[in-house]
Amino acid sequence: MEESTFDKYIKNDIKQKKEFDKEYNNFLLSEFILEKMEEENISVRELARKAEVSPTIIQKLRNNKTADKINYQTFLSVVNSLGYRVNIERI
């Protein structure tokens, strides 16, 4: 199968690949939070209370506005409040 224009572009520009990967990971985090909140029928305010963060942080995470700017403890708090934990694996 022939490479797409996107694949060629990303492969040839390391800086763009890193930026794409960062944005994609932020998108995945946002989608994860949205999906789990919907599954659990939990509001922004309720999740913020459980995670001990401001509702603004939850709203920004849901909208993919600040995922790369939150600290690890905030991230863990939100994920744990949704009933999940983070495992670190070697890639």
C-alpha cells in the first residue's frame, strides 16, 4: 500500500510528528473523559468535586483546551475519580 501524503509529511518532519503526537494524545484524553463521564452519568461539577479540582479544569479537559498544561497529580486525580488508575509501561 502506498504511503499517504500525511504519512510522508509526518515522517519527514520530526517536529511536526511530535506536535501531532502531543495533540493526538490530548484528544484521546479528552475523549476518554467525555466517554467515562457519559457512562457514569457524572456532571462536570460532580467530577470536579470528586477530583478536588475546579470545574473549569474539567471543562477544559473535556474540550481539549488544557490537557498538555495540567500537572500529573491533577491528571491522576481526575482519572482516579473516574474509577481508573494509570499504569506506566515501557514502550
